[in-house]
Amino acid sequence: MTDLKLTLAASGAALILGAALAWGIQSWRVDAMKNEFAVYRAVAEANAAAAEAAARAAEEQWASQLKEVNDEHAKKLVKATKDAAAARRASIGLRDTLAALQSRLAEASVPAVTVTAAAVGDVLGECEEKYRAMAATADGHAVDVGKMMGGWPRLGLGACNAPLQLNAMDDE
């Protein structure tokens, strides 16, 4: 019976030793996994911080570019407004000159009327040339805008992604 007790005691001790050893190994594996997860988490947080910093830098660059574009647009708009006002003043001056000329033509001689008619024809010819050049520039601008709108990336936003119609007559 003592052999049996001794065998049972040895088996129990071996079982306890095995359980303790398994517990220790499992604890070591859990600690290794915790360390691995901590490293993974630190790397992920560093990557997220770097991505956030890169996104912030890109956003600041885009904001800066947008500000530059808006500032340049504002300058061009002011210049265009001033140019339009100058053109309006010149047009009013030309209209007044033509009205005064019309009242004097009734009293003018035939050679004077002929010279005046030739001068008016020259002015109208120059106006026509400038009008044609302006129309060609406007057409080129419209084509460029269409190209830019067509080349703009699509973001998959459904109805927001519909092409912009610059002219209602494009549908016809």
C-alpha cells in the first residue's frame, strides 16, 4: 500500500508540476502576445499619426493653393470690372461723338460727309475685328472649361457627380 501511496504522491506531484509548467508556458505565451500587440499598437498609432500629419500638410497645401487661386481670381475680377467700366465710358463717349457728328452732318459739305463716312466705316471695321477676336477667345475659354470639367475626377457621389451643364442649349 505504501507503494501505491508513493506512486499516487509521485503522480500528483508530477501532475502539479506539469500543470505549473503548462501554466508558466501559457503565461509566457500570453505575455509574448501582449508584447507583440503592444508593438503592433505602437506601430499602428505611429502610422496613424504620420498619416494624420501628412493629411494635415496636404490640406494646408490645398488651402494655400485655393487661397492663391481665390486671391488671383479677385484681382482679375477687379481688373475686369475696371476694364468694363472703361469700355462703358468709351462707348458712351463714342455714342456722344456720333450724336454730335450726326447733327453736324446736315450742314456739312459732300466731301466732308464722304470723309466722315469713311472714318466711321474704319471705326466699325475695327470694332468688328475686336468683336470677332473676343468671340474666339470666349469660345476657347468655353472649350477649356468643358475639358476641365470633363477631366475632373469622379468621386462616386451619385447625383453630385453629374456633369455640369454650362449652356442649357447643350441638351438640344
